[in-house]
Amino acid sequence: MQFYYAPLEGVVGHIYRNAHKANFKHIDKYFAPFIVSDQKKGFSTKDLDDILFENNNTLLLVPQILSNNAQDFMHTAQKINQMGYREINFNLGCPSKKVVSRNRGSGFLAHKEALNLFLEDIYSSQITQNMEISIKTRLGKTHPDEFYGLIEIFNQYPVKELIIHPRIQTDIYRNKPNLKIFKEALSLSRNPICYNGDIFTVSDYRDFTNAFPEVEIMMLGRGLLTNPDLVNLIKTNSKMDKNVLSAFHDDIYAGYQRSLVVDRKVLSKMKEIWYYLIQSFTAKAPYLMAIRKAMSFEAYESVIEKLFDEQEIVMHSGYSQ
């Protein structure tokens, strides 16, 4: 099984990715959070910083583009290619209302004719001579049966990998992944399939692979945020080392201190990470509350030191929201 780290906006930037790669094993590819394509504006400083080769030279990174305009997509893809990348991912999965309202992400899935023309343009363009293009998609916007029409469109093009999160846009992350339609997708697709969705524990992984032994690629997201050693646990059934987790935290914290400098900005980032990471510990609520209340580096560091000193790691930590 190959394992990919999902492009989780606002959390899994280059500082987090490098810290993860340095401390944990077995991730084959990391996907960068989406860049909105725009010929006029170009890259924001934040987007450019996140995908610079020198900020990602310890790992294999795939940048991702959010777009519904083929010319904008190709313009952005060309710039990314000039930076040295040979693979790009097209985002048809983001369920955010702001994104969907602009007919991007999973909102674009409701416009099949326009989507087909978009894909025809980009897959017949010169950019495909230099880059492979994968697609991350949901089953549809409002109904899972929309996928049957979508797969006919995807099958017309040489998609590097079709990464399927088997929910619809209106699910957001509620309800369970539709494994019935995912199973059909495996037989219907002419392109390689990667599964994405709700693998939080070793047990989740085993249940999935028992049901779908033919799947060879899996993308993990929120499961890795709560348990950054999840893939190693899957492969070895071992317990996460608390010292390694502490080193991982310290690498991220130091990276944000160098990058953001200001206490408030650094702590905001760390608090977002702890919303997920606290699930790896036996006691959660008191420490999470104390982390949220911390307003200075000194107060924050005091809480983190106590957490690692006083609490144990959950063997197969998971998160189900």
C-alpha cells in the first residue's frame, strides 16, 4: 500500500510537512493545500512560500490547484512546472461553501459539461507533456448517483490518479463514506484509484483493506492529524513513541516561531494543531482547555511540558468527527 498525506488547508503547510517527514515514516507523497489559479494575481507570498522547492526538499510534494478556468489552471500549472514539479493535482473535492459558491472544488462537479470542456482543454494542452495531472474528487454535489456521469467524463482522460473521497459536497465530513459507490468506481474507472476518507485507526485500515484488497493507494488526512504515526502503526502495530511525538511538536513549534515570530500568530497555529493532536493522549479536555487559554509562549510551554510529563499515549488513537 502507498500512503499519501492529504492537502489539509491551514494545517499541513511546509513547516508541518517537514516536521512530520523528519519524525515519522512511510508517507510516500505529501499534497500541498490548494492554490487558487489566477493569471492576473499570480501566486500569493503564502502560496509561493509553501511550495518552494527549498522548503520541501526532504519529501515528495504534489502541489494542488483549485480552478474552474482552464486557461488559469494551465498558467498556474506552467509556473509550478518551472519550479521543478512534475505532477499537479486538480481539486474537485473541497466542500467549503465559499469555494462551492464560486463553482470550484466539489461545486464544479454539478456542471458536467463545463467540467468536461475544462478537462479536455488541460489534458490536450502542452502542459501534459511536462506534468502528470491527478484529480481529487467527491462523488458529486448533492447526490452520490452524480458519480456515474462523472466517471464517464474522467475516463476520457489520462488521469495520473483519481483520488476519491466517497462523500458528496453537502455531506462536508458528516455521514459515512459511500463504499457501495466506491466499490463500483473500482470497476468503472479506467484510471488508477486512490481511496480517501475516514481512516482514523489501525482497525479502520484493516476493515477497509479486507473489504477492498485491490486498492493499492490510500490518502490519509484527519487520521494523521490526530495520530501522526498512524501509518507506522498500520505497518508495525507498535505504540507511538512519546519522545518522537514531543520532538515532532518541538520541530513544528520552532518552525512557526522562526516564520511567524509574533506570539499570537504562533500560538494560533499551535492551538489549531492541538485540536487534533490532543486525541493521541489518554486525558484530553483539561489540557486542551489550558492550551486554548495560553496567551504567551511561557504559558503555552508550561502546559505542553505538563502534558508530556503526565499523560500517556493512546495505543490506537483515533478521531471520528
